[in-house]
Amino acid sequence: MEIAPTAAALLKSLRGLGYTPETALADLVDNSIAAGARTISLSIDWNDGDPRIAVRDDGRGMSRDQLMEAMRFGGEGPEAERAPDDLGRFGLGMKTATLSQCRRMAVVSAQGGSLSSLSWDIGVVAKARKWAVVIDPELPEFEHVTKPHTGEHGTLVALQVMDEMGGLHGLDSERFFAKLADIRAHFSMVFHRFLSGDARRIRILINGRDIPPWDPMLRTHAATRKLGSSPIGIGQQAIKVTSYVLPHRDMFANEQEFQTAGGPGGWAERQGFYVYRGDRLVVAGSWLGLGERREWTKDESSRLARIAVDLPTACDPAWRIDVIKARARPPASLRSRLVRVGLECRDRAREVFAWRGGQVRTPTEVRQTSPLWQQEHVSGRRRYRVNREHPIILALLEQGSETARLARSAISLIERTVPVERIWLDVSEDVEMPSSGVDKGAELVEDLVTAIRKSSSDLPPEEILDLLLRSMRIADPVLRDTILAALGGDE
């Protein structure tokens, strides 16, 4: 006995899988990449609030039989063996992605001198009460792409009769073009390996404009730190994990460069693991439910940590890749290894964040630089104290008794009134980090010269200066030479 699903009801239910315009259109680009396309063009026109959208590629195209199979819901399911560069997963993407945004989708494909076209129309299916596909549907002209013609090769997917279920219908022009910017940013991130040539190079255009790649790992930035790359697992389930600590804000040339490097959603949102499947980004910044005693959260202090995880398509079931290809969960057998990788990357990222992009300290350097602030744990609580052994503080406390008593009082007041809560609130709200207060002008030169002259250390002035500059995270040879000249010393 067979119990067939009600065609129209199932189609309408599949529309609610959770696609956004950017994830839906990215799914169509996946199909074009799998078809060997080198250029993929999208026409996304506002059309006075009734958008007209088409995706055109120069891939292999499909024969009539291949197109019919591609239009079948669940054609090649998740158990089908796929090539390493096949970005498909459930045999649903082209249909569910398009129908999540519209009520009618059509495909026109050219291959080997033949031209084929089919369409799914929810209205037609509802009226026929069966899985009735429309053959050779009429299509409008699109502003930025052309339909395939006999003798060519390639495919066009058209989205028609947009409605409120999608995310583009009924928007005014300002909101529509803001959404268009989101789609461009999403493509720039998700397909960055293809756009940059790290994978098979492709070209994606939206309304005639090329999409540039956005590399989440900022590998071309001189201050990005690659912590290492290692395989985890064996056989077909083996994955590659590569950790990066991104540059501190101070390492960027300007505010625009810093904001661009943060990526869609900003720095805090984009931290964590980046899961790639066939060089296509599936998860763009998530801690994947991992952690030690509890799940890690996206803390401001760990926002510079990004970890690339490369999966072969054979890992799909173990990692529970979803239909939309926007979520993944690591298998239990790999969680402890990934936690260790994540812990190291988060710790190193916190060091860079706290030291404003200066050299991450080794235990020996911590001792040598004699930091001005020290962290203490007293009765289960954390507090910050001024280091009395710091050369400048020590020199101050070794002055006459009245001066030393006044200095101790001032230091105590400073320690008790550090606005920790205010600072943390500013940071958590992504307000610009408070300035380190380093002014490399005459006042700083005078202050450091005085500190070195008053120091009771037996070290040469050059070494005392180097310790002070390192404790302030200053690497400026010109400033160093100016101070030594003022001291009357040599390099």
C-alpha cells in the first residue's frame, strides 16, 4: 500500500525550511559550481517591490532527462556517493531554495545542441492535485542576464511570483538594496576560496558587478598569526584544522580596514570555527557547542580567534550538515580534540587582545618586562594592583618618607577606583577600545628620562629603557634614540 503526500501541501511546507535570500541564492550557486561553471551571473532587480531574479551560469548544462531528474524532489538523496567537488547534499536544494522565496521557479538549460525548460508552479500543482511540472514555461527578460540558446551550454534558474514568504518581496528600494548588500557580503564570505583561486577559480557577478573574496582568516595581513595546521581523524572521516589569531585593532591602517576585516555581523559575531565542505563555507564563525565545563560563548576577549575546519563530503552524516548548508555539529569522537584546539586559539587571541597587538609574551618576557599592572585572586575574587617592583614605581617609593607615603596613598586610590565595570561594558558593547594613553611626544620623553635617572637598578640605561618601552608595548626606534640622546647615552 502506498500513501503519497499531498503535493501542494508538501510544497508549501518545504517553503518554510528557514532559508534567507542569501542562503537560498547561495544554494543555487552551489549547483552552478558543481556543474563546472566558471562564471555565474545573478540578476536581482527590485521591479517596484515585486523582485525579478535569475541565476545564469556557463556550466555543462543539462539534457531533458537530466533536467527532469534535477527537478525531482529528493532526486539524489544524502546517501548518494558524491564527488569531492559536488556541493549537493539532499537532492532538494535547487527546488526548496527557490520556492522558499517565490511561488514559481523555472529552469532553462542548454547542452549538446538541445534546449530544455521545466517549471514548478505551486498554483499549478494545487489545481492539478498532483506533482505536475510545467514544460517549456514562458519567461520574462532579465536586465542583467540572458537565457541560454540552442548551441550554447549552461543553465538559468528563474524565480517568479515572489511573495511574503521570501525576504525580498514588498520592500521599498532602500531596504531592498540594503538586502542586496547583505547578499553580496554573504557570497564574498561563503565562496571566498573560489573567488580568490584557492579552490577552482570562479567569477560571480550580481547585477554586472564582480563579487570580491573576503578571507575570514586575513592570511595576507602581516600581523595575522597562524598557530598551526593538523589532521584529525582517519580515513574518509579525516578533517584538517588550522588555527589563526587575527590582528589587534591597532594593527590596521584605518577604521574602514578594521571594520571590513570584521566581516558580516562584526568581529564578535565572526569568531570561532569556520567549517568548509568542499571549499565552500558552511559555518561562518561558531564555537559549535564546544567548551570545557560549559559551552563557549562569543566573548569580546576571544573575538580574534578563528579556526578553519576542512571537511570532505564523506563527513556529511557525522557532522549533521543541514539542508540549508548553514549549520554543522561535530561528532562526539572529535569533540575533545577540537576543544583543545579551540582552547589554545582562544587563549592566544586573548593575549593579543589584551596586549593591543604587541608580541604575545613568554613567561621569561613577563618577568623581564615587569608589567605595571598585576592580577591577583583574593578570597575567590579578582583584583588588579599596581606592581610595586616596576622600575618607575620602585624609584618613586624609594624617595623621602613623605614622598613615599603620598605615592603609596595615590597608588592605593588608583587601584581601588579602576572603572573595571565601565571598561568591560564599553568593550562588550563594541565601543572603541579605550586609548592606551601613549603619546610619543615630548612629555613621554621627559617622563621616561626622569624615570631612568631616578631608577635604582644596576642595569645600563639602555636596558632599563627597553624594559619600560616593552612594558608599554611601544616599538619605536626613533623614540628610543631620542630618549637615549636626552640621557646622553649611546645606542
